[in-house]
Amino acid sequence: MFEFDQYLGFISFLTILTIGFWLMIFLLTFVIPYWLIGALREYLKYGRNRQNLEENTK
């Protein structure tokens, strides 16, 4: 059977593993898509503004 030190080590390992699993789920389903969509929107907005500025300066 486990000794108390081994039990604490096993519980801490499971805790760290679980935290890492849920962090990866959170990052892959919310943070990364939010970042990519925001970057795409900024890129498109910058492209439209650049076209308008080039048309107005000519």
C-alpha cells in the first residue's frame, strides 16, 4: 500500500495533470480562437483604412 509521502505525491501529480488538461481545453476552445478572430478583424480593418487613405491622397 502507499505510504503517506507517496500518497501526497500521487495526489499532487493528479492535481497538476488535471489543471494542465483543463488549461489546454480552455486555451484551445476560447483564448486561441478569440485571439485569431481579433487579429483577423484588425488586419481587415487596417486593410480597409489603408485603401481609403491611398484613395484620398491620390
